[in-house]
Amino acid sequence: MKALLKVLLVLAVLSGAVAAAYQPVMRYLEARNRIEWRTQAVEEGTIIQSVNSTGKVEPIKRVSVGATVSGPIYELKVDFNSKVTKGQLMALIDPRLYKSAVERDQAILRTREAEVARASAMLQQAKNDERRGGELSQGKDAFISQAELDQFKFQRMMREAELQVSQTNVEQARAQLDNSEANLTYTEILAPCDGIVIDKKIDVGQTLAAQFQTPEMFVVAPEMDQRMHIYASVDEADIGWIRRAKESGQTVRFTVDAYPDELFDQGKILDVRLSSKEEQNVITYPVIVETPNTDMKLLPGMTANLSFQINKREGIKKIPNAALRFYPPRERVHPDDRKILEGFDEQKQMAEIPKMMSADEKAESSQAISKRHVWVQDGNFLRARAVTIGISDNRFTELISGELENGLLLVVGEKPKQ
């Protein structure tokens, strides 16, 4: 009997110990198994919506300087990176052949002018003979016959024709001289505009052959030390935003690999060209951006990483993008909000199946995207908050409507267990 009492006493003590330890153990297990959520706060600030692209830095214009006449390069006055002004001598083609041609044509012109003088004198003589013959024919004794009068007349007409031929020869000789003088002038290669020589394709002693094709000697970039253009390709899905940004005068920011830590923020959209280009079923449009270059940091051919500012909102509430991407497990959602999750899996599967949508469906789908839900922690469950969103950047999205106060912590994911 005493042994039974001892056993019962031990069991009673153990039961009491188990009962006393049950609550702490359960609280420990519950705390250990409780999910800890990662959160981010709703903020107030500025959102800048951007479209990113890459482009190539180029001068606003490339002026090709060529040669009209042929011959060896006699002298070079400029080199790569030389600054030139309009009318400045850049190179000289050997002028000796062209000088001799001018001297030859000058001699020919003087010969033709002498022929005009001789023809004029002979015409004057013929006119005098015709006049004297007419005076003799009018006298009483008629010392000259009609045949002789006709001879004087036709002699005068012939001399007039010879004078016209001589005068025409003078005009032809003068035109030939003008041509030779122009060719002599073309041996001096002059800068067509102010600018910087960005390419030189000739050297002293090289012979140019301009008979069949004008050879390119230099490439001059005007105003390169003032402004440059960036030629970017923008996807057709974003070109509407770009055109609106151009109309509203939004700025363009960009970086170049040569100065990775420097942000160039004075670009402006100069033109959105209509000449589309298709590559691998992707349609892009050329967009021209103009930017200052007074410090000459931007050089032709550089690759620019552009960020087109599309919209800017200041003093607004901002939702972390991670909160909009978060979708909670069903068992962690408060029972009153689980209806929000109904049909989510089916919608996700349908979204993965390509289908043709009508224009109305696409418009409705775009409008529906702006209505979302975010999640906040409420005890052991998560509660949904309906929001309407606007523009977005890489980190935050504009809150248009919804009951979210500044500093409210939104669930963005689950913390890893230690």
C-alpha cells in the first residue's frame, strides 16, 4: 500500500511539473515557429519616372572636306584635333600645273582680243570702201559699176561676221581662263566652317584623283566645343512617353564610361524621328538628345547610358515597390481578407498563356494594374490595404489613393529563420 502511495505521489509531482512547464514550452514553440516579416515604411518625397536607353555621342554635324582637282598633296596646314575657322587654309595641292594652265589661257585670251582688234580694223576699212564707192556712184560721171558696189557691200558683211567670230572666241577664251583660275583656286583646300578636325585621311605626297569621285580629305565637326548630340534608340513601348517628355521639356540625364562617377544632367530631347528600325521583331525609334560640351569631355563615338525623365512628382506618399510585389501565403492572411486571394492561382496561370486581347481588353487591363493591395501585420495575421498607384521609379511607387499614413510598415517578405 505504501508503495502504491509513493507511485501515485511521484506521478502527481510529475504531472504538476508537466502542467507547470506546458505553458512556457508552448509559448517558446509558438515564438520559435512565429514568422517574422520584413517591412518597409511608407515615405513622403519625390518620384522621378524614367525610361532608360543607350546611345552614341556624335557631333551635331559632320562636314566632309574634299578636293575638286587632282594632284599630289603639296602641304598640310592642319592635323587631327586642330581648330579651324571658316576660310582657313587646311591643305595645298601642288599648283604648278594649274598655274601654267592659267598663264596659257591668259595668252590665248590676249591673242583672241588682238584678233578682235584686227577684225574691227578690217571691218572699218570695208565700211570706208563701201562709203566711198557709194559716193562715186552718185556722181554725174558714174566712175564705179553696180558690181563693184555689191563687192564692197559683201566685203563689209564678211568683215562684220569675222568680228562676231573673234568676239565669240574672246568669250570662249575668257571662260576657259575662268575655269583654269577656278581650278587653281581649288588647289587651296579651305575650311568650310568653324570647327574641329576630327578625321584626317591624307598625308603630304599623297596623290588625289578627283576625276571619278571626290576624295574625302578631312572631317570637320562644327560647334563640338559647345554642344553634342546623342543618338539613342528607344523601344516603341516607350516612345509615347518620350514624345510627351519632349513636349513638357523634361531633362535627360546620362553617364559615359569615360567618366563613370559623373552625371551629365543638362540634356534635352531635340527630336523624335519617324524612321523606325526593326531588329529581331523589336521596333525602335531614333531619339536625338542635345547636351552642352563646353568642357570637351564628350567625344565622338562615346557610348552614353541615358535616363529620360518622363514624370516627376514632389511631396507625395511613396510605397516601396517590394511591398507591391509581395504576395502572402493564404494561411497567414486574416480570414476576412482571404477572399482577395481567391482566383489568384488561376489568374497567374492565365497570365502565362499568351492570348490575343482586344483593344478594349488591353485598355481595361492597363487600368486594372493601377489598383493593387499591400499588406500590414495585425497580430499573427496579415491584413490587406487597397491602394491606387501612379508613376514608379526603381524603388518606390506613387500612392494616388489608399489609407496609408506616413511611416506605416508594409510587409515586403519573410525574414529568414536564424
